[in-house]
Amino acid sequence: MTERGLEQDAGGSALYVFAVCNAPDPAVFARLPGVAAGVPLRRLRFGELTAIVQTVRAADFTDEVLQIRMSDRDELERYARAHHDVVSAAAWSCPTVPLPLATLYHGEERARQALLEETGRFVAALRRTAGHSEWGVKVYAAESRVPEPSPEPPSGTQAVRSRPAPGAGLAYLERKRGVQAQRERRHEDALQLAETVDAAFQNLAAAGRRLRLHAPERGGKGHVQVLNATYLVADRRATEFEALARRLRDATGARIDMSGPWVPYSFVGEV
């Protein structure tokens, strides 16, 4: 959402927009550094809504500089945390729509005009997420590897056969089919576990999204991830949501990890 042309104005300033809110209390983010230390965060009114903004050096947010920043893990984490801290502070005081990292404009008027054009979408997102938070849920099943069948071992003391035993090839194929059937059953069981848990959470949540599963090595030794999802949950039902997770753990025997509550980044739509 960064406005083009910052390179041509690299010696000047730009306006960084963190979030859009109804009526944020400036006291909750007054002491936060934002992404430009020493420059105060402030409010920018547009129509019936307010944006949390900060004036920054355009030279610090050109495409080249941003590419370098995003490729440095430590720098990206610092930058993302600074952005998130402002969004979270604003959300603490009122319903808030977070904007993506590096949402910048050439000054207040350009920002105000662009934000005004998106007012309808902002209002819809604020209505949808007001009084709600985002909760992450990751479900892991115990990993159980099915070993590959080995060829028929030699009998007696003979190490190498000149000819296979009668029926050895057929028996090996049967063992292969059995292993494949076991794998298919376990895959189906994992899919069913994911569907069962997701359906239970969806029934309580206002909305939910299933995300890409993590690589097997991130599930931890002995576990494989079967569900990676996020849910929009009414704040008044947060206790119910946590209690449901405990019941599902007991009922399924699965490992269910939860995180939250978070600002509902995943449910504000394309803004």
C-alpha cells in the first residue's frame, strides 16, 4: 500500500499510517516510538474515522531500503514489533483496523484522500471486529511412522538365495499394500481430527480461517501438525473458547496449542 515515488522525494518526508480507528485515546500510544524514534505519533482525521500516523524520512522507506530491511531478520522483527505495538495500543482503546507494514503516503492530504476512498471498507471491518479478538489454534497429532516392508529374509544359514522362495514376491507385495493401507488410514484419521476440531471452534467463533500447515520439523519431535487456524472470537466468549480447547484435548488426545487474544489482523479484509 506504499505510495509510489518515494525515491524521487527521498530527501523529504512521508506519512506512515499504522491503523484506522473510531476515536483512539492519544494517551495510549503517546510514549511509543513507532517506526521513527523521536517523532511523535499523532491522529489524522478523515471523515468519521481517525488514522494513527507518524511523519518519517522518505529516504528510510524507499523500495531499496525496504528490501534490505525485510531481508534482515533482526531488523524485520524490530520493525514489525514497533508497528504492532502501535496497533495494539490503539486497539486497547477502541475498535481498530491494522494496516500493513510500510503503508506510506506523500503527506497528509494524499493520505487523507486515499483513506477517505476506503472509508466504506474500513467501517465494515470495524463493525465486523468490534468487541472481538483473534485467537490462533494449532493442532498436532502423535506421529506414528509406518516402516517400509523388507524383502523376505533368508532362511536357515544361507545368506544369499539363488532363487526366491515360492510366493515370496506375492507376499512382499501384500506387505506393501498393507503398509500403504495403514498410511492411508492414518492420513484419513488426521484429516478427520482436523475437521472435528475446526468444526467445534467454528461453531463458537464468529469467523475462522484455516492457514497453511507448518513444515513437519516445526511440530516438535513425535508430532505432526494437522490444523493451523485462526478464529475471530467475541471477547465475552473468550473463556468459553479456552474451555472448549481443554475439552477437545481430553476428547481427542491431540496436542492443541492456542495463542491470543490478538488484534484481529486476519479478519479486517483487504485494506
